[in-house]
Amino acid sequence: MGTHREQARPARARARRKVRTDNASFPRRALTLVLFAIGIALIVEGFNQGSVPRMVKYLTHRPLNFGMNCLIVLTSLSITELFKHRKAMTWTLAALWVILGFANYMVCRNRTLPLASGDLLLTYEVVSLITVYFSWLEIIAMFAAAVALIALIAWMFSCTARRRRVNYAFGAGIVAVMALVLFGAHMFAIKAGVMPDVFPDRVNSNREYGFTTCFVFTFGERGISKPEEYSSETVEEIVVESEHAEPEVQSTAMPAAARFSEAEVKQPNIVFVQLESFFDVDTILGVELSRDPTPFFHRLLDECPTGELYVPTVGGGTANVEFEVMSGLNMDFFGAGETPYNTIIQEVTCETIADVLRGHGYTSTALHNNTGTFFSRNQVYANLGFDRFDSLEYMAFPKYNAVGWAHDTVLTGEILRAMETSEGRDLIFAISVESHGKYSEIYVPQEGDIEVLSAPEEMYFAPFQNYVNVLPAVDEFIEQLVAALEDCDEPVVAVFYGDHLPGVGLDPEMLTTGDYYASRYVIWNNYGAKFEAPDMQAYRLSAELLRQLGISDGVMTKFHQAYPVDECGEEYLEKLQILEYDMLYGDQSAYGNAGAPAATDLQMGVAPVELESAVLEYGRLLVTGENFTEFSAVVSGEEALGTVFVDAQHLAVSLDTTEAGELSGDVCVAQLSPDGKELSRTETCPVERWRAHQ
């Protein structure tokens, strides 16, 4: 019968033969994997290019770039050599690549900017927008598809054949070789000029080099890379140079009329109005409309100084545009797709125009007619130096459009209220939302609509038709606000600009500017001053406006003012990157002995919500106070009660007998975002029980 060891020998021999057979068949399997990777890359890149003609042009004009995409996919598939369920793992990875490609297509369709790894951090923002960009039927279909895919993957792993033994050394060697080949190809492509070492223009980079390449080689990028020349000494030299540059800060914006005294106009109220997805559709070549959707804005362009503002994004990324304008920092130095509000600004303070003007006695207020938690603005505005943040939850009686965005006209009253409730001059940074996408893929004509008579064939016609009919409401808001500020008894200078172009399928060659990062801006004032509006990068806007007002304080303000606005050469950008790195990630030497600015005690709302009394009467709790809104909720302990908004001074809660009997102690009023997150709460007050003799 033989010994146990002798009986085991044939099994070991079979195992060895199995391993040898696996390795012997590797060339055939490798060829199959190469072809499979090419097929996956074709599907993913087909989604990325968005049309057959673009895909054909990409394959014929950039075969080496497509080859890099195939190599990346093949490298990812090589890790299947380390799994017993090799076949199931191969199909799983293929499915993930196709899903990423399709997700990128959907993202590009709605916002133009391609999918980036930074978007994976925007979980809250994505969830909050999903019902805007997709119908419930589409959401259910996507959920069902996800469940089906997970079930299919589980079935493959449980039912497909698996290898009895894995040669991990051989598999690891294959993965290592593929990784080295990919790294070597990447470095060679950079040196040969086939690929850049960074991808600053995400839209064009994705089209030229492919989604797979851009996504992988920018994956996980965060923050600003440390410049080779960075040191505290270098930073101090740059700061000293800026201070000694002696830019022309003598105001060029002196009044032409004597409505206000010279002393008053030296420090006017400053209002920035960042208009969501707003731009001049007359800049699209070949567009003809039945009437002008923005007649008042065009009047401003004729009567006021105007120029092109080059913003860092297109189709989306509002938070990054406002961050550039506020801070003077260039978003190009950050990771691809990064939103600093969700990363570094959560942790450190950053000098902005709000900090600069605080030294001149200004009260700074940010306003946004969208939820306060979006992009964590209720947290990061304190680190950006603002005194107050007035979000949708603190605005009285907002109205909403068909998509669900608040009308911009609510901002007019809030801007005026901000100026009335503060002492001295104001810096107001208002961010609108009404013209935010999505613009429906279906156009249903309404009476009085603006008709698109002609447009470039490549544009998304129905979304553009819907977008055009959103613009009149925004134009009405601009006109209303200008009229209100015109009657203001204090000098005001206002800057209106679009944060980015809308996601309606625009290409640079369709535009008179030749650049879909160009957004027109205009400077208006109510005291007859003559401003200049040169074309410039968005991160230079604040410093240039302050220069014309005769103000030259702050690290970034002084640095930008030391260079002409059309100066964006290599030396300037190198120094700018050094300063940005120092202020956010380095030693903060740029701030000198004063150190980085401290975070403010941010007040939510232009005027705080106040609670005066809470009286329980016949099963109804009547709460009295000030500045209540539809987002106010009475809170007992940590429980938000079912609250009815009566008016700005009254809230009511209906209670049954049991609830009324259990209600005791103190209550407060909290402002809750639509998803139930608490933004602020008042001091508590005791519940009084009404008595007949009262």
C-alpha cells in the first residue's frame, strides 16, 4: 500500500504539473489579456470622446496616447495573476473600468469637467445633487443596475472555476514587471513630449491624452507640491520684493460726481456678485435667438468697464472660482479636481480679501442662496476670514424655480440687510444659484419663451434652449440689485461675473473668445468713479480692484499688485506657487511676525436668530423671537419637534396630550439644512404653561 508520504507524492506531482501548465500557457493568456485590455480601453475612451467622429480622430491622431491607456488597463488586469478566481477578477476589473468610463461620460455631459479622483471626496455634494441631475426613474434604474452588477460579480466568484494553486511569486513578478514598464513608458513619454508631467487643463487633457491616463496619473493628487526652491528665506525675499515694488495703488477710481464726499469714496462698500453658470450667449458663434435674454447685463457692458475673467473651471466648480477670487491663490497648483474647501481649508486659515479689509474697518459677509453645508461653507468661511455667512436657511421667503434652485432675487434684500445691520463699510460676497444646471435634455415650449433660432450643431440643443430661458430671471436680479444699490446712501462698487460657462456642450472654437475658461465681468459703482477692467486671471481680481481703490495690504494683494495684470510669466508663477505652498502647507513665513490670520467666530445669518419666549397653550407650543425662517425648528433636548413656520417672529408646534405633558424644561430654535444638519441654535428658554388667569 505504501507509506503516507509515497501516497502524497502523485498529488504533489499533479500540483506541480498544474503550476507548470499555468505558466506554460501564460503567453497565450497574455495575448488574450492584451486584446481584452484594448477592448476595454476602446469602450472607456469611446465614452470619454463622446462621439464616433471624435473617437476616430483620437485614434488616428494620437495612437501613442491610446497605447498608454491600453497599457494602464493591462497593468491593472495583471493583478489577476494573484487571485485564485482569476477569470472572475478579470471581469470585475473590466466592469469597474467601464463603470468609470460611463460615469465620466455622464459627468462631462452635465458639467463639462471630466471625472477626477478629487470628485470621490464629494460624497455629500454628489448625493445632494443626484435628484437634480437625474429623474427618480433614472436613480432607481442606476440602483437596480448596481445591485445586479454586485449580484453578478458574487455569482462569478462563487460559480466560475478557480485555480487550485496560485504561484504568487510568478504573479507578483508579472505585476512588478508591468508596473515598471508602465512607469518607464510614462517617464519616456514625458521626456519625448508625448505627455505632459501635469494636466492643468482637465477638459483638453482628457480629450488629448485619454480619460484613463488622466484619471490614473492624477489619482490621489492633493494639495500643492513643494517647490524645489522653497525655503523660509526664499519666501521672505519674495515678500520683501513685493513690499518694495511700489505698485501704482493711487486710486484711479475717483468720483466724477459730487454725490459723496472724497473721504467717503476712499472706502466704498464692496460687493462681489458671483453668478452661477452665467455668461453672455452673444459670444457663441452662430447662435441666433428670438430676443435678448440678458438686456440689462448688455446695458452694463455698454456703460461700465468690462473684461474677460479667466476662471479655473468650466461647467462646474463654483467653490473653486470663489476661492480664487477671495484668496488670490491659483487653483492650477492644486491636485486635479481638488476642492480646497473639502481638504486643506478644513484645517488651516487662509488670508483673503476679508482679512485685508478687516484692517480698514470692513465687516465681511458671504451670502449664498443655497444650503449652508454645501462644500462645507458653514465651516470654511471662518477660516477664510468672514464675519457672517448668510445661507438659504436664514433667508426670508425664498422662491424656487422648476429645478429646485432658489431664485436669485432673494439676494437683493439680503445684501441690503447686510449693509444695514453692520457698522461702517461692508465687504459682501454674494454667490447666486438660480441658473445652476441641470438643463433638461427635453425642451417643453412655454408661452413667452425665448426661441433658439440657430446654434452650432455640436451643442446640446435642448439643454441650451432651457438654459437660455433661465437667464432672464438672473438678468432681472442684476437689474433689481443695481437699482437698489443706486439708491443706497453709501458709496458702493459692485463686481458682477459668471463663475463658469454652463455645461451645454460648448467648445472653444464655438466662442468669440476662443476660450471656454473666459467669463465676462463688469465693474459698476453708484458714485461716478472711472474704473478699469482689464482681462485677467480670476485670482488677480481682488488685488486689482483694491489697487484701484488705493489699498495695498496683505501678502497676496501686494504680490499681485507688484506685477501688471497681464504678467503671468514663468518667474511670476514660480513665486506664486512658493507663496501658496508656504501659506497653506509650509512654515507660513509669508505672514511674518504677525502669523497666519485667526479663524473668525462666524455668525450664521446676516442677523442672528433669537428666541424670546415659548408658551404651551392647549396642546400648541407658540415660540416667539426674531429672524425665523422656514428652516427654523424648535428643539427640545436633542429632538427637533414638528415645527410650523408662521412668520419671522413666530413658530408653532402642535402636540398631543401625551407630548404636551412630557414637554418640560427648556427649548431652543435651531436652523436646519434640508438634510437635517444643524447650522446654529439659539440660547435656550424655559417653556411657560399658559394659565387662564393670565
